[in-house]
Amino acid sequence: MNKPIRTVAVFCMFLFVALMVNASYLQFWKAEDYNADGADNRRVTEEAFSRERGQILVGDQQPIALSEPSNDRYKFLRQYPKPLVYGHTTGFLQLTSQTGIENTQNEILSGQDPRLFVDRLVDLVQNQDNKGGNVTLTLDPDAQQAAYDALRNSIGPEGEGSVVAIEPKTGRVLASVSLPAYDPNNLATHDFSAAADAYDRLDPSDGDGDEKQPLLNRSIQTRLAPGSTFKVVTAAAAIEAGLYNGGDQVPSGATWQAPGTTGEQNLIDNEGRTGCSPENISFGAAMAQSCNTAFAKMAVELGPEEMRERSEAFGFNSTQFQDLPGQATSIYPESVTDVVDGEEQAPRELNDAETARTGFGQFDVQATPMQMAMVMSAIGNQGTLMRPQLVENVQSADYQLIESFEPDELRDAISPSTASQLTDLLVETVDGGTASPGGIPGTSVAGKTGTAQRGVEGAAPYAWFTSFAPAEDAEVAVAVMIQEAPGREISGGGLGGPVAKAVMEAVLR
């Protein structure tokens, strides 16, 4: 090769190397920065929206969200095969936004996660479009379907409520249903005008949308007074503090005037349950008959600080669930602010009358269905509270495992001895008490009902049911919340018990 040709060849090689270095720099080092500016770069946003996004999977690789080829200006359309059953968990994908798992796992699903670097490199070399990775959830498809069907049957087509089921030993969320449901396919359509209209019909914030708030995930975003299901926490505090053991007699009575108060409006009663009337009854009978007077007296004996400490050990006043956005914090009140002559006073500690009502889940105590499922899960797990976990693992587009998420122990909420005594009390409540509708023949079930007043004259109460099974080695803990059930008599056992039973049976089957 003569010198001029060699010089030209070297120069061309230099240009080629410079081109490859620059392409690699843009593709693999600066792409994330440029993509982050996507809100101001419509081409980048539309390119990401048109990419084949990864799947959201449950059970044996069953897709509950996937991308199908599209014939319009975008290459793929997001589809949700079981929208009403899983919609609150998957969320939905739109051109400039995502909700639910579509939001929290967007990096993997869109293919932008750094752990998919090699896949992107292979796709580039082979001149193929980049595909997103997959996300597998912990949800049990049988339990999820059972939760949806049973809740809808229980509260009717116009009802509002939620079910959450957790695996106590790991914290894996086995079912999470919120009603009313919505169809995310209507919001993910490429007809953006139709998608906007669909959203407006679901969102009541502009005044014309559905007042039942179908977009609200009641499992984690709605907190209500937990009523008598909170007596489990009061009982745990009493045993843990050494105030009573599970086999002891506890103070009860037909009625009890709240300390420092007068008048019938402050008279605590047992709503017609005559089994609570003796001045002293067994701890088991107090739980089985759900005696308000017994747990009100117990809470006052413990005091607000002890009640708050035990509530927070179970997860109140903090948030631990990280796999979906927008979790509401469950509350045991930290203080009370009085208003005198229109002016707010300095915060003070709860007085005895207020503490008494917290003992049976009223006053300002509020909980989400996820929180009450966590309480039962900890008791069923010998006192150890696990972090609720919804994402099982993430994978590449060809199902190669990238990361599997291990169970995360939060803390010991109570001792194993206290958990064992509570379990006995709750089994007695199912076998011969108010929680009998949640019983499963041949299986030992621990459970508790709850009915919480709204504080509005004439308004129907909220209903709760919490349980776990098998009681001696729990595989599933469930919380059912009934917010509205038009035309049906509200009761935790009557409406919530059959729902919890159906979910527990689906898991144990």
C-alpha cells in the first residue's frame, strides 16, 4: 500500500472510531439525561411511548399488563386483560404519565433501567428495537379473583370496599382489591380525547365525575376508624405490658361512663351484647363478644403512651409499603388540639375519655385495610412484622432474572408469647363469638369483627373483618373493609366474614 492510500485509510478509520465513540457516549452515558428531559422533548416522549413495554405478571407468568402491536401512529398499545380485578394495582399508561406499578416500575418496564444495559447493547448491534423488562408481582391469581368476586357479591354493584391478603411469614401481598373498580384500557387508549373523557367520568374533582371515586385504591389510600378490629391492638398492649394474660378475668360491665364526662352521649355500652354485662368476665369472652366496656377500661389502665407505642410497633403513624404510590398513613393520635373561642390551643395529650374510645377503635384512630392486614399478619407470624411486598422480581424482556426481592423484617411488634395468647383469644372469637362467619370447617381460624361509627347521625357504620389461618401456622392474613353497601345490613361478620373466608380458602386450597 503506497503512502497516500495508507494516509486516507488511517483517516477514514479515525473518523469511524470517532463516530462509534460518540454514538456509544450518547446511547449509554447521556441517554438517561436526555430522556429525563422528555417532558420538554415530545419526540423522546413519543418514542418511549411507542416502544414495546415489558409485561406485568402474576402467578405462573400470567400477564395482567402487556403491549400489543398497534396500527396507528404508535407501534404498541398497552392492554390490561383483567382490568377490573387488577386495575388498581397495575395502574395505567398514558403518553406523559403512569400510575400504579406502571409508575413505580417504569424504569424496568420502559427498558431504561441501567441493569438492562447489555440488552440495549445487543439490540443496538442487531439493529432491533429496544424492549422493556418484565415485573412479576406477589399476587396469587386465585386469591385475587376470589377477593374480587366475594367482595362484589357481598357489597353489591354500588358498594365500596377493599380486601387485602398478606402472607405472614414473608409479607408478600397475595391479594389487593378495591371497589368500585375501573377499566385502565379506557385510559390507555391512543384516542387521547376519549382517554381524557374517560378520566373525567372517573374523577370527581371537577364536579362531574363519579362521586364513588373509582380511581381511589382503597386498600392503601382510604383510612377509616377500624372499630372493634382495633381491640386486637389494645389486647396486645395489655398482654405485652403485663396488665393481663390471655386466661385472666378482665373488667367489663353493661355500660361505663367515660372518665371525666357526663351525659348519655358519653356512656360507653356494648350495643346489646349482654354477654359483656358482668363486672368481670374472661379475656376470651371479652374478645369473643367484642365488649366495648372491657377494652375501654383496658385502654385507660394502659394510658395513651402505652397504646400509642404498641400501635406504632404494628405500623401506625408511619408508612412501610413502598411498591405503590400514595399510601395513607394509619393513625393512633399523637396529640389533641382544642379550639376555644375559635382559636387553636397548644396540643395536649389524650385524656382518659378519649383514650377509652381509642381502646375500641374510635375517637381519632384510623387505619387502612393494608394496616389492619399487617396487624393480623404480625400476630400470625409469632409477633414478627414483615414489610408488605408486592414486587416479587424483575426480569429482562426474555424472562432472564435481574433481581429477586427478599422478605424484609421490620420489627418484633409483640413477643411470641403475646402472639400465642392473642391467637387463642381470636380462635375463640371465630369458634364461638362474633367472627364465626369467617370460620372454615376443618381449619383453625383466628379472627375479629369490627363496626365503626362515622359520627354522622343516621349514617350507616363502616364494617371490618380481620383474620388469619391456619391459626397454628398462618399462611394468610386478611383484612376486609366495607365502606358502603347500599340496601344491605352493615356488619363486619355478616358482610366481611364470607369475603375473608373465600380469600383464605383460595390460598389454602
